[in-house]
Amino acid sequence: MINFKMKHHQNGVKYANPHFFILNKGLNTGKPLDEPCPNCFVIIFQCSEDCENMQAIISNLWRIKFWHQFLIGSVIPYIRINDFAKNLTIKSNELMLDFEQHKKNVAALKLLEQKEKQFHENINLINDLRRVILYRYIKK
């Protein structure tokens, strides 16, 4: 079980312990952030290992749009802090029951992210090369 404190972020507040931010409004609700924004929660931990594990869990829940079922509001959807904390605690405890499997899954997902980043970099290089060839061709 991961112990954490969760509260609304206030501008100008600095946090000494390991922490990260969670977007709480819009269709990207639940997205973990490294930098605060006006509409976010902050989750504070006692150790950095707990912070990394929870950030991986929240990131994966955000990717599968887990938080959409808890959104309220007709114009700008948002999630209440109590709903987020309650469901996060339940889901994180469920996922952390088999900690070894959790570590394997997180490692596999990090590897996939790294490969995806390399793929996008290669695509950008190919596009740049295509652009250079076309500019040379047109200049003649």
C-alpha cells in the first residue's frame, strides 16, 4: 500500500517531499504532470520510490481513460478530489497486490515508450531529409 497526501495545488506553494501534479479538469483529467497548472491536484509522498510507482499507475489509468467514468460537469468536465483519491486508493491497492508483476508491467511500458519516442524521432528525421531533397530539387 502506498501512502500519500492529496490536495488542491495553490500557486506559489513549494513542496519539499517527492510529489507530482494531476490535471483535474477537461478530457485529460487524471494526466500526471511534472509542472503545476491552475487546475490540478498535488500528490505528496514520503519516498521517491512510492512517487514513481504511483506516477506509473496514474499514467496508465489516464491512458486507458479510467477517470472518464467519474467526470461531472456539462461544459467543462472535472473530477472531485474525494472521488479521485478514493478510486485511486482502491485501484492502486488492487494493482500493487502482485508487486513483482507491477514492476514487470512498468518496465515493459517504459520500454514501449522509449521505442515510441525513437520511432517518432526517426519519422521526424525522414521528414527533414525529404524536405531537404525537395528544396534541392526545386532550387535547380
